[in-house]
Amino acid sequence: MGRRGPSLCGARSAMCEINQTEPAPIFPSFSATPHHQAVRGLLLQSCEFGSKCCRFSPPLPFSFGRFGVRCNYAETRLEEDSNSGTIDVVADVKSERVVVLGGSGFVGSSICKAAVSKGIEVISVSRSGRPSYPGSWVDQVTWMPGDVFYLNWDEVLVGATAVVSTIGGFGSEEQMLRVNGEANVVAVNAAKDFGVPKFILISVHDYNLPSFLLSSGYFTGKRKAESEVLSKYPNSGVVLRPGFIYGKRKVDGFEIPLDLIGQPLERILRATENFTKPLSSLPASDLLLAPPVSVDDVALAVINAITDDDFFGIFTIEQIKEAAEKVRV
Ligand SMILES: NC(=O)c1ccc[n+]([C@@H]2O[C@H](COP(=O)([O-])OP(=O)(O)OC[C@H]3O[C@@H](n4cnc5c(N)ncnc54)[C@H](OP(=O)(O)O)[C@@H]3O)[C@@H](O)[C@H]2O)c1
């Protein structure tokens, strides 16, 4: 659970690397990660600095996950016969383009808001499209109305660096299997076909429920979606398993302040966890004991998943909070 893979390219911290001694092959890391495979061959942007000359290739029509720029800098010397050395500069610049499925929903809108605040390009897809409430972040998201079962994926996924799915919900057994399971399976396969390097799924905690309850359409659908993510994205797929998510849920122009219940409950459960821990082995005990998580924490954990290539696998409630904390810091 919550595996952290080997560091592939120092995605979060080392965005720019200067190599003054050994010239590296051009874009050596492109074939190393799925992220890079998505853009391989398209990004031979060259940058040449002479003493007073700088040349860039023209801007690309859409942004890519990460691109490398190798610069050969010829040292300017006054003497004509100088042994002018060269300095190789390899810059690894990250630019994210994230597709949020269900970006107009309760959790999805928090993810969109957090992502635009981090400078990430965001496209939301949902049947209702753009939400009706105002907000400066709302204007920064590209809202695409569409149903994942009938979507023209090439209008959405080309150039995407990650897909985040918040699609899920309740209803009849059949509806729950379809919305929690099939809808996400369709999305995972579309993302894989289009070479999107990362898929992040908002799933759910199992509440320590006995297996006969976990066989409901809701949980069966969720687990089916999880398996699809983990099998198609074994080294970059992310499954977040929150329990009750609190925050301000907007419904038909009204705001339901779920945080009035969730926030104090989270504090009480944290304060009493030493006493309640022995109860956690009892079936279904987590219906009472699983700590709620704020919608902001879920959104920040998603940001962490988008920006950190070492973050993949299944993440529990506590691990979601830890991941959120890293981004908040
Ligand atoms: N809220 C919680 O306490 C909680 C706890 C644990 C896990 N989760 C999980 O977290 C996820 C998000 O929950 P939420 O509370 O944010 O739900 P939500 O507000 O109902 O959001 C779901 C989003 O999915 C979109 N959607 C549904 N079917 C779609 C389709 N066929 N094509 C395109 N978009 C579709 C909906 O928009 P349209 O209807 O406009 O299409 C909506 O934007 C769900 O998977 C849920 O199971 C939630």
C-alpha cells in the first residue's frame, strides 16, 4: 500500500540539472518513464546560446508533461585561439495538463481549484459541464460537457499528463456497478490508449465491512475500477481510499456545510484513537472509527500524486492526509 517507487527523475525538486563535466545523451530520460514516453520524439526543442545568440524552436501547440532542454553554452573569450570549453545544461521543466473526470462535483471541484492554484492546466469533463457558481478558479478551468461512456476522447486526452477520476455514486445495484466500475474502466482504458502516463482514482475505504456487504454494487464497482488502474498503470497508478469526505458541498445553489460534522469528528477520533484502536479489528467498526478527511486534503493528495512520480499504489485515509501535508508544506 502506498508504495513509493524508485526515484526516476526527481520530479518534485530537481527541475533543473546542470552537468558541466560529462555531456549526457540528448534526453536520456525520455524512454525511462511512462511520463516521458508520452512526449517522446516530439520535444526536441533546442536551445543554443552563442555569445549573443539564443534560438528556441517555436512554441508547441499544447503543453507537455515534461521536457528537457539541452543547451551548449560556448564560453565567450576575448582571445581568438581560446580553448573554449562547453558547458552542458540539461533542464527538466515540468508542465502538467490534467484531465479531471467529474471536475464539477464535490471532490472534483476541490481538485480543480487546488490544481489551478498550483499552475496546473486543468480540463474537467462531466455531463453537466461548467458549474453555475462563480469563482476566479472556475474561469481557469476548461469545462467540457460529456459522458465518459460517449466521449470523443481525442478531444480530451491528447497531451494530457494525468487523468484524475472522481466518477462514482449511489443508486440501484446496476447503476452503482456502472458508475463506480464500468465508467472508470472505460476511462482507464482510454487514458492508456492515448498514452497518458498517470491515472489517479478516487475510490473508497472498505470500512472493515464483512465481505457480504462489500459485495454490493458500490464496493464491487470501486474494486473493479481499482484493479483496472493498478493493472494498466502498475508503476504510476494511484488509488486513494478516503472514508467520509467533509467540506462545503454545493447542491442546487445551496451549500451544505459537511465540515460542521466532519471537522469535530475528525478531531475527536484522533484524540481517542489510542482507546479505540483495539476495536478496529471488529467487523464494520470503521463505520464509526474511520476518521473523516477534508475535501481539501483529498485534493492536495491528488496534487501530490500528479507532481510526484514516486507516489503510486493504494493510499489509506492516513496516507492521504500525509500526502496532503507534504504539498501543504
Ligand atoms: N463524498 C464522500 O464522502 C466520498 C467518500 C469516499 C469516496 N468518495 C468517492 O469520491 C468520488 C467523488 O465523490 P463526490 O462526493 O465528489 O461525488 P459527486 O459530487 O457526485 O461527483 C461525481 C462527479 O462525477 C460526474 N459524473 C458522474 N457520472 C459521469 C459520467 N458518466 N460521465 C462524466 N461525468 C460523470 C458528475 O457530474 P455529472 O453528474 O454532471 O456528470 C460529478 O461531477 C466518488 O467516486 C465517490 O464514490 C466520496
